[in-house]
Amino acid sequence: MKKKVELWKAQLQEEKANSHQEGNRDRDREVARIAIASIKRTIEFDDAIQIKRDFLVIIGAMNHL
């Protein structure tokens, strides 16, 4: 009987540990989701083209477009 009680205690502790890890994982995922959602776009798709045009205008090579 003592062995069964010890086994149950061990299983309970293991379940608590797994539950705690899952809670941490869920919290970490939520933090990551919020961080990704808060990232602001700093460059647009066509910015590279505009930057190249601006550069060519600055150096006087506008006729190469």
C-alpha cells in the first residue's frame, strides 16, 4: 500500500510539473504573439526602387532609368 501511495505522489508531482511547463509555454507564446503584433513595418515593398531612383537623381544619372 505504501508503494502505491508513493507512486501516486510521484505521478501527482509529475502532472503538476507538466502543467506548470504548459502554463509557461502558453505564456511565452502569448508574449511572442504580442511582440510580433507590435512590430511596425519600417520599409515597404517598393522602397528599394524609390531609394535607387533617389540615389541616381543625386548622382546625376537620371537618364539611366
